[in-house]
Amino acid sequence: MTAYAALLSPGRIGSLELRNRIVLCPMGVLLSNPDGSVSDTEVAFYEARARGGAGLLLIGTANVAYPEGTNHPQMHAVSDDRYLPGMRRLADAVHRHGAKVAAQLNYMGVYAQYDMLRGEPRLVPYEPAFPAPDAVGRMLPREEATAMATAWLTPGANTGFRVATEDDIHRVIGRYAEAAARCQRAGYDGVEIHAGHGYFIDSFLSPRNQRTDGWGGDLAGRARVLLTVIDEVRRAVGPDYPVWIRLNSREYHHDVGETFTEQTEVARLAIEAGVDAIHLTAYANTDVATAATDAYAPHRVGDLPRYAAELRRATGATVITFGRHDVDAAERLIADGTGDFVGFGRRLLADPDLPRKLAGDRPEQIRPCIYQYTCIGNIALREPMRCAVNPRAGRDAEPLPQPSGPRRVLVVGAGPAGLESAIRLNHAGHRVTLIERDVEVGGMLRHAAALDEPLADYLAWLRRTLADTDVDLRLGAEYDPAGATAYDEVVLATGGDWTSALPGARTVPDLAGWLTADDDTVGARVLVLGTGAPALRIAQLALVRGRATTLVTPERYVAPELGAPGRHRHIQDYLDAGGQLLLRTPDDAVGELVAGADTVIDVRPRVGTPLPEGVGGHVVGDAAGPGAINAATRGAMELAATLATRRSPSRPGSPAPRRKPSARERRR
Ligand SMILES: Cc1cc2nc3c(=O)[nH]c(=O)nc-3n(C[C@H](O)[C@H](O)[C@H](O)COP(=O)(O)O)c2cc1C
């Protein structure tokens, strides 16, 4: 008897029979071809998650009027019959593994930046307020700010809007119906109408829609677009085809915004109009930096389960719920009737095999999401989705390395890059020795794990996964270049160093020790110097431990390694807890700040550790320059691919080229 009996039990959405209660959340991953057609990468992305055991895969934002009403050219298009062959290929690939697939139908309205880039105004029910990001939301590296503003900065782009006429509304509704019928013909098992997240349908639902022509005003007027879409879609696909909606439970951070009471009424009307389920989400004012992490990509499990349970009770609807759940919580949500299905987004990016591992009672093998928001961060930069811990996500079509012959590999350093490299090379069939001068594995990740629970989970997973390999792990072992001749390949994963003594300042004698357990080596007034995520997390810890804390950086942001929603979440939490943040502080102002502090914690990055004289090899992780987990996992994956194609052993000791990735590349 599995511990996940409820989650793994079959379920139904209308006529759609699903093998379990696990749903891949809809994610617009930007993996389609630049003309909106299905790409090999996209097929492989969904096929991997079907093979991994999920019951239902949702294709995030399938554009009903592509290229119109679309955010990005590489979004999934369902607007024309020429997309049918690709759609069929995707459906077949998913069905081969016993999963079902449905498209999330969308017309993006105010978020249709591809319309802007094509010189077209965006079609909206009413002119929205001019965006005014709050101070935290503006904390972006310049290159990120530029990428996010592409559609405003590109010459010839149209930054304007067109308020939808009666004809426009009927035309867009018609596109939903046609698209639904096309999805049915392609072999998709259902459609989810996106009625949330501020897109076209939702912007009609909002109480900010005060149109007076019957498509706004009171709830009946505001719900009319959604209900007409449901009617027309039903007419196009017939009574039995599974159709449901993704609907906000409420909007956060708006004086005038959707409330749960009204949205429950919308759900009731939608059910009467013939939908088979409600996928309950939330939205927020995007001027607020924490909008995503308060609403549809929650950083903490928040209100969504409560709303799901209430909606299910009030309407009797089949409910899909989601929101940063771990697998044990998800099991409870199904067992106690909070929802009928649980969506996983980020966790199924990190490990597509999550359901299969549950079915095999091997939950400890699931690669955890570390909530660094690389996934959503990248989409906001208009780049394909990437995952910090699973570099194959979004590159699922690339062949796994198959070594032509096992090689003897020495990996030096057992931090994240060394552990990931050792594990991947071992899985690829090589004979790996991993040496670490410390008495424990983990490197800097051990300290980071003291600050961040998901990183602690990740380190624990690395330890367990390493223990399941036959990597020869030698702790307390120093690197000896002379001994390296016994190996075909040497991999240096010796890490970076993000702490240093600041001359003349009261620094912490044993910072690593203090991170694990508080003591009086850190005084009442703490100054943290640094820009990276470690500096921010240490400042957060100092604050939690009751120190008056000031974080100082020369930049206009901190924690650039994190995807923007995660960065903004942590900065806001730090400020809300009373932390001081001094941005753009010139070096010559630091001296005075240092003088006013009892303790200075200097976490400014050092360039990678110097390599011993005459040593060559592959360099991964922070040893190649300060990066993040992203750089460690990607470096390990690329190394495994490089060694797979190597024909004859390279001479150990011969210096390998040390390619230095750009700062931007290291974030990916
Ligand atoms: C990369 C990425 C893209 C997303 N795109 C969409 C989308 O196109 N449509 C949508 O309704 N939600 C989208 N979301 C939100 C997810 O569907 C889901 O609500 C979110 O990931 C929270 O679930 P989780 O905690 O299991 O990750 C996206 C999320 C991510 C991470």
C-alpha cells in the first residue's frame, strides 16, 4: 500500500478519465518554434512529463488567435489548421505514456507584447492604468530591465491599446471556439479556458471593468464574455468534450479587485454554462513586486487550499488546486477533500519523474525544487524556461550522454558542482573518484542550507543520490597533482569564496559556525556588504536573530542570481522585517558605515579559487567564477556531454581551456 494512495488514485474531469490526481500546471515555457508551431523540444518536454507519470499535462497559454493576442512568438499556437500536425505529434507522444493532455486557451490582451512588437495595439476591454512598479520591483540589473522592456524599447513597436468593440469581442470569442474544436481534432483530451491572471477574459471579469454596453458593470455584464466563450466552445466541441476554466479566487493588492465571494458566483455561472471543473488560481496587482509570489506562484502555501475547499463545498465543482505543495501536503489535500486534483508546476520542472517515484514509493529520490525562480524569471526576460536544479528541463530533446567507453574521472571538490558532476558522470557510465578536503560534502551549499530550507532539501537529495552511486568518495583528502596521472580526466570543482576578512573591521571569526548556530561573536548592529543572494540571505538571518541589520551594495539591486519574482520576494520580506537596504553605495561611503557597526559581514564575491600551478582539467561551478546553483548544475550536465563525445583520453595535467561564461549565461 503506497503512502500516496489518494494522489495516485484515478479521477475524472467530466468524461476525461485520468490515471491519477497529478496535473502538470500550465506553464508558457516558450519552447515552440518561432512561428508558434510545435517544436521537437516542446514535444520532448511534455513527453518527459508524461513518461514521468503525471495524469494530466496542461499546455500553458495556447494562443487562440496567434500571432494576435500573444505575448511571445515562441508560444504554443492553436489558431490555424497548419498547427495541427505538430499538435497531433505532441498529443501522440503524451498518449504513448498513458497521460492525457489539454491546452490552456488564451487571448492575452493587455499582456500581448508580440502584438506590440508587430506594431499592433493590444486589444483590451478598457484602457488599463499606466504601470508603476514599486521600489522593490525596480531592483533589476540593467540587462534584465532592458529585456523585460523589449516591447517598449523596440523601434516601431506599438505601445498603445485598442478598446474592444462589440465586433472585436465576438471575433475573439469565435477564435476560442474554433481553437477548442481544433484541439479536439488534434487529439487533445480537453481544453482549459484561461479566465484568470489579468488576460482578456479576466480583464472583463474584473470590477475595474465599468463598460456600459452590456459587457461590463455588474457581475452579469462582466461575466458575459466568459459565459459566451463557454457557450460557443461547448457548441463547437459538443456536450461530452472536457472543458473547464482557470479562474482567480481573488486579486491581491487592488483597492478595487476581484473578491472570493464574487468569483465563487462566477464559478457557479460557469458550471451552469457547462464547464466540467474549476482550476482555482489567484492574481495580484503587478505593480507590486511580490504579485507573482503572493498569487499564482506562491512562495508560501497561502490561501489557495482554503479557497479550493470552500469553492468545492459551495458549488460541488470538481476542483484543481495547486500552490507550492510538497508531495505529502498534496496527498493530504486529496485525502481530505480540499481538491480533486493537485497541480504541480515548479516541482515537475525540477523532476518530471515525481509521480513515478511516488508510485514506486521512492519519494526521497525526487529532485527538489529550490525556488530560485529561474523558471519564471527567464520567461519574464522573454527567454525559454530554464530550471536551476534540472538543466534538462526545456532541453529535454537533447540526447543523454552515452559514453563510448568508461573513463576514470577524478572530481576535486564536493560542493554542488562537484556532487552534480560526480553523479552525472557516474550515471553516464564513468568510474568516478570524488575527493573533498573537508570532512563532509556540500561545500558552500552547507552554509547556504543553513539559511534556506529548499537548499537544505537539495543538499540532502544530493547526499542521498550520491550514496546510491558507486562513486568512490574520499573525504578529508587533499588534491595531489602527482596522483592525478592515474585518471583520464580531472574535474576541478573547488568552489569560490564569498567570505573574507575586511581589514580593520570587526568581522565574524567563524562565519560558517555562526550561520549554523547563533552566538555573541556577532554584535547588535550588523553591516552586511555584498550584492549576491548569500549577502541577502545572511542579512535576513541576522535580522531574524534580532540584530539591527543594514545590507550595503554598490548596485541598484541585490541577489541577481535569483529569478526576479524570488529576488523581489526575499528583498520585500527583508524590508518588511525591518532590514535596511542601501543600494548604489559608493566604495568611499562604506568606511563610515563600517565604523558605525558592531560587526561587519563581508560577502562580496571573490573570483574562483586559484588553481594549483600546472594543473589542468575541466573547471565547473564557482571555481570558474562566482555563479549560482544554475551554473553548477548546467556545468555538470555539459561536462557529461563533453566527456561522452571524447574519443581518446586527454592527457591529464594538460591545461584545458577555461571558458569563462558571461554573467548572464551563468544565471541561466
Ligand atoms: C515558467 C512558468 C510559466 C508559467 N506560465 C503560466 C501560464 O502560461 N498560464 C498559467 O495559467 N499559469 C502559468 N504559470 C503558473 C503555474 O501554472 C502555477 O500556477 C505556478 O507555477 C504555481 O504552481 P507550483 O507552486 O506548483 O509551481 C507559470 C509558472 C511558471 C513557473
